[in-house]
Amino acid sequence: MAGRATIRAAEARDLDALLELSEVRRQEYATYQPVFWRPAPRARDHQRPYLAGLLGEQDVLARVAVTHTAVVGFAIGRLMPAPPVYDPGGPTCLIDDFTVVDADSWLTVGLDLLRAVSDAARERGAVQVVAITPFQDAAKRTALKAGGLDIASEWWTRPLDSHPDGPA
């Protein structure tokens, strides 16, 4: 994708584009770790009311990147208190749903979306942002690093029907 995009608040009219971008990413993530990231049957049908609901919530900061008339990326942050055993000094903005149209767009569109959600979170009192991504999404990880984020945690997984030393 050439050039920069305009970043604006996500609206209900963007829902189909968000679902399409999510579907593409969901299929990619399933190749990274087929158990943890396996799409549920009719995942898009389940995601539609979930995303639609998020767009109307007060504690949600949803932004889209648009070029001409096409949505080429989105990021959805949710303001929340930090877990009680941690004290970062205020609320956290958790960015879980976050994608762009292609890997080459992470360092442009992706960073612009990250900044937009981070700025909105700061304005609402958040003191940190936490973004989720699969380990294998190298382009997104590069953008998160370029955006000033550091790795704070990793999740390791295996199916319970397998034994750590080989088949049971």
C-alpha cells in the first residue's frame, strides 16, 4: 500500500471492513499456531456483534485508517484498570484487535494507528498501552518495537492431548 492513510474514529459504517481485515488476519494467525489461533466455526458471524458492541462502548478507543474510501487498518484499545498485583500508576489501554491490510503497512499505517489510540488513551488518563500479537507476526512486532513498546510477556501453549516428551 503506497502513501499514508487518514486516521479517524471507527464508526458503525466501518464494521464490514473491520470484519474483512480480521478474517484475513485470523486465517494467517491460524498458520502460526493452529490450536491457540484456530478460528471458531462461523468466526466472522460471532465477531460481528462483538465488534459492533465495542464501537459503542465508552471505554473503547477504536480508530480506522482510510485511504480514499477504503479502510486499510484498524486498532481497538480498551481502557481498563491494571491487575491489582501491578501498579503502573493508572489505567491501561489494551489493544487486542489491531491489523493492517498488508505486512508492508505496519511501519506506516500500523504506527499511525498505534499513535492515535495511544494518544487517545493518554488523554483519557491511561499510563500504559499493552498490545497483543502472535510471536510469528514479524512485521507487526517490528512496528510495535518502532512504536516504543517492549515485550512484557509471552504465552506458551501446547494441546493437552500431547505429552511434553512425545506422544502419551
